[in-house]
Amino acid sequence: MIPTHTLSRFIRAQERLHPGSTGELSELLSSIALGVKLISQIVTTAGFKGLYGYSGRTNIQDEQTRLLDEEADQVLVEILGSSGHFGLLVSEEQDSVIATDARQENAKYIVAFDPLDGSSNIGSNIPVGTIFAIYKKLDGRGPAKVDDFFQPGTQLVAAGYSVYGAKTTFVYSTGEGVHDFTLDPSIGEFVLTEKSIKIPERGNIFSINEGNSPYWEEGTKNYVSLVKTLDKSRGYPYSSRYVGSLVADFDRTIRKGGIFLYPASTKHPKGRLRLLYECIPLSFIMEQAGGMAVDGTEKRVLDIVPEDIHERCALVVGSRHDVKEYLSSVYDPKKA
Ligand code: AHG
Ligand code: MN
Ligand code: MN
């Protein structure tokens, strides 16, 4: 089969549907896709290049960074920093925002990314990935400023993620559906695999780290015992799946349906995941695929305005039916 629908051709075709579009968005996404291809290559060969170890540095998340985290970070800082389109970068691995040369030319866009998600799984052949969120800087204020990142996810220009697994997946949305591509290493191109992904209205998989159950709030405890009840009339019990790489758990959820939860707990009072470059981009994708994304309360993640580039957020995402069941376990436990 001749792969006619490569990522760059697909993005350009999508842009042509909008008269007057400048083609800049396709260049943005192509630069991210190039970064993902390079990281995919690094991840594949990391084992024998001694990249599994720790770098000796501790990042602002108070987590020990691995050499592979830093390699992936370096790739994206280089590629996105030199693309000419992004004035400022935020990376999970960089304590503060990074100003690029393009900032002086008033570059219109800013990008936040998790260069390598799932670091705890590095060294075992479990999928890891990259997550990104693209905003336009606020108009009329000159070069981009750090508070240009303090916009709700409803203002996103584009968001996406990749999964480095048995294949390299690239999933993105510009607000007109969620599109899925697979890297064909023989031609070095991402080829369209699924257009306009839609999550099932209900699934039968729940995904949460049950090792944290002693720290959970009542609502989470109620919900997890509900999905483990033997009650065929309500479609329970569900299967449990937890990879420990957000991108892998999320990618399974959006394709098969069900629910992923990293809720607030006494161990992680604001949740463990990061709002700007994990929760917001993936919530944008989930809503574009017809699912729901809340912060563990009824609050829609996309309505949250970040106040710090590294702030954390609780995350409950997935099929509408399942997220609503979670919320009724939190707010109306008797009904659940
Ligand atoms: P990162 O590797 O970018 O720090 O992200 C790790 C996150 C996420 O990938 C995953 O869902 C979560 O950590 C797993 O946390 P637990 O090990 O506490 O379950
Ligand atoms: Mn992560
Ligand atoms: Mn990471």
C-alpha cells in the first residue's frame, strides 16, 4: 500500500479547509513530529547506549531525572527552539521557562511539553511517550511572557502525544477531531492510521494505581469498590489495567473506552500529574474524542487556569458514562 496520507500531507490538507491559513500550524506540528521521530530512535537504542541510568540531577518536581529524560528534553528544546515559531518553551525537565531566539521576533506560539512520560518504566520494555500543548501568546503585548501559559486549555491551538511502544504512535488534535498516525521507519514518515478517533460512550476497564488506596479520598474508594462489584445488571466488575506510563494508559483508554484516574489523595493532595503539559493536553484530546476530563471534582480540566508552569492537578478521564459514574460516587455515594 502506498502511504499517501503522511502527517505533513494530512495537516496541509486540513489547513486548506481554512481559507487564509498561513501554513504555520503545519510547520509547528511537523517540527514536533521531527522531535518525536528522533526521540523514538533514542528510546529504541537507549538500552545499549547507557541512557537508562540517572543523570544525578533532581528536577523541580523533586524527581531524579534519568539520562533519557534529559536526552529527550534536549531534542525538543533544540528542535522547537530553532523552529522560529515558538517564543517560549516549558519543559517538565526545565525549572523555568526557556526563551528562544524567535521570541525577539514576536513568534506567535508557545509550547509546553513532557519530553519523556513514563520515566519509571525506562529500562523495562514498557511504552513511554511525549506530550505537548501549543498556545498562541496573548496579542498586543510584544514578545511572549510566562503568563501566556496561564490560559485555560480551551484556548489551546493544538495538543498531542506520542507513544514509543511496539510502534511509534503520534496522536494530535487542532480542535477538529483526534487523528492517529504510525511511524513507518522504512520511509521515516508518520502515516495516517485512524482519522477522528471517538472514545466509546462506556468501557469496561478502570485504570488506577491501587497501591495508593490507603491514601485515597472516600469518593475514589467508593468508585473503585463499585467497579469491582459483581453486579452484571450494572455491567460490573470491570477489568483493571495500569501500565504506569500516562501516555500508554491514556492511549488504551481513548481507543477501548473506560476510565483512567490519578486522583488527589493524602499522598498527592493536588494529584501527581502536571497540569500544563500532562493534564491539559490530554484532556483536550479526550474531549475532542467525545470523552470527559475532570480534576477529580466536577471541574472540567480545560476550564482550569494554570498559575504556575509546574503545578500539579488530579485527573479523571475517559468515557462519559464512566466519568459520570465516578462523579456520582464522589457526590452521591448512596446512588452509586
Ligand atoms: P513522568 O515520567 O513524565 O514523570 O510521568 C510519570 C507519571 C505518568 O506517566 C504516570 O501515569 C504516573 O507518573 C505513574 O505514577 P505512579 O507510579 O505513582 O502510579
Ligand atoms: Mn509525565
Ligand atoms: Mn516526563
